[in-house]
Amino acid sequence: MAWRRTQWFDLSKRELRVLIVAAGLVMLSLVALELVRALTWEEDIRVEGVRETLPRAPVLDLNTAAEHELRLLPGIGEKTARAIVSYRDEHGAFGSLDELRNVPGVGPKTVENLSTHIICIPPKGESD
């Protein structure tokens, strides 16, 4: 049996069916790819209430560390980190690690636990 040619592109019915199925698969793949991209690469995703952790806590300078850096230290949450930065802004640079006890919510035990993770370097121009 001879294949009949269609008027479109001079293709047989079988070739036309294969072309239509292939085009449909390409379109379906593009839609699926766009869906995956939209779900995984959206730029406006915000995760709140999650605290980043490091395998080993960093060593930070108490006089230069930002609030988000202080939150990486063990036992320091958002409220305490904010209090440390506020105290530093109001009273100036910390002279020693013991001065950290003056921050509301920070006690001797916290200072002791942080002693291996924080240092206190006076700003340039200030000396004891």
C-alpha cells in the first residue's frame, strides 16, 4: 500500500503524526521546565524564623561584629544580638569581654560560654 501524501509540507500521514507528536512533546517539556524554574528559582523567596548555623562557631570582634554575625554565636539570639549592638552604639566600643555583662540579658555564664568565640579589639586611636 502506497502512503498518501498530505498537502502540508509534502509529508505522509505517518510523518505528519510523528511531527505533531514531537512538537507536542517539545511544548510539554517547555511548560514543565518553566514550572520547575518558577518553583525553584523564584527571587522573592524569604524564609523567616530560620537561624543559620555553622559547623564551628566563628571568632568575632565584639566591637565590629554586625547583628547578623553575632546571631551565629552559640546562645545568642536575635534579641541578645540586637541588645549588644544597641549597647555598643550607646556606650561606645567595648573595652574588654567582661564589659559585655553590662548588656541587658547577658550574664556571666553567657560571657564565659562566648569567651572562646569573641575577642575585643579596641578601635584605632583608642588605647588603654
